[in-house]
Amino acid sequence: MPKLSRRLTLLREKKGWTKAETAKRLGLKAPSTYGNWEYGIREPDLERLTQIAALYDVSVDYLLGENSIPSYKLSDEAVSKDIKYRMDKICEDIENEEGLTFSGEVITDLSAQYLIDSLRFSMEQAEKFNALK
């Protein structure tokens, strides 16, 4: 399965959307069009690829497999300064990307889960302390 089709499936499932729902969000008349992209039968043109990247808030490079990290857009200044948003994205990357490394070594499932749990715990604690202002 080509990287594009794998990543389309991964991103759609992460959102909890069906193929038909995703096709509708992209303004496609036939849901099978999106399905064909996920199955690797066809590929979207550049305009649609850009639209898909915007829908999933990732870069086109990520969709095409040029980057292994989604390169989430942080164009909105409020979002770009939001540490919780960034940490959530890191957790998503750890959960969904294959072959990630930690200090040059491929990260084990146990280490990945430990990092995710630790980051989420830290975020919960920071939210509690932040609320005490």
C-alpha cells in the first residue's frame, strides 16, 4: 500500500470519520473517489491533495511520504503558542507513526506508551496548576 493511501486511512481513522463522511467534507460527489485514494487505486490531483492536507491539518509533504512527521500547520498565532496543542500533536505522532526513533534507536512500543502516558499526565497536571492562577 503506497504511503499516501496509508496516511489517508490513518488520518481519517484518527478523526473517527467514515470514507463517505470524509468524501462529503471534501465536497466529492462520489464517496468511491475517496475510497479509491485510500485503496491506492487512484491518487488525488494537486488541488485535492492541498484540500486534504488542510482538512487533516497536515502538510502535503507528509501526505506524500516526504516527511515522517505530519508538520502540522501552526499558522494561527494562538495555536502556534499553545503548548498543549503541540504536546497533543506529539502524542498523536507517537501513537500513529511507525519507525520513530528515540536517541537514535527505534522506539519500542513500551517506551512509546510511556512517553504518551507521561506527556498526557504532565498536561493534566499543568491544566490543574494553570487553573489555580
